[in-house]
Amino acid sequence: FSIVEFEDGIQLIPTSWIFSDNKKCYWPYYKKQEKINQAIFNEEYPDNDKWSSYDILRIFGTA
């Protein structure tokens, strides 16, 4: 997992969602926060065709 900063806040996400250049990440298309949390907890693999990508301002740490 990684702690990343976006324009709208800080979020814990699976490291597998982060692009290799560490400047963008995938984000699930789900509307409900519960589904997003479940995707994070289960480390759901990004669906490149459906998931959006967002800029990462900073990565605070990875574990």
C-alpha cells in the first residue's frame, strides 16, 4: 500500500494502482464509497478500460 496526495486530499491505495513513473494512479469507477473502500482493501487489480487515472502530487510512503 501507498499513502498518496491528490489535489483533493490524501488516500491510502494499493501500490499496484500507481503508474511506473509514480506520477499518476488508477482509480476505480465505482460511485459508492463502500465499493471504493472494498476495492482498496481487496487490492483489486485496475481495469485499464474502465478506471480513470489521476495525477499524484506526492507519495508519502509505501509499505
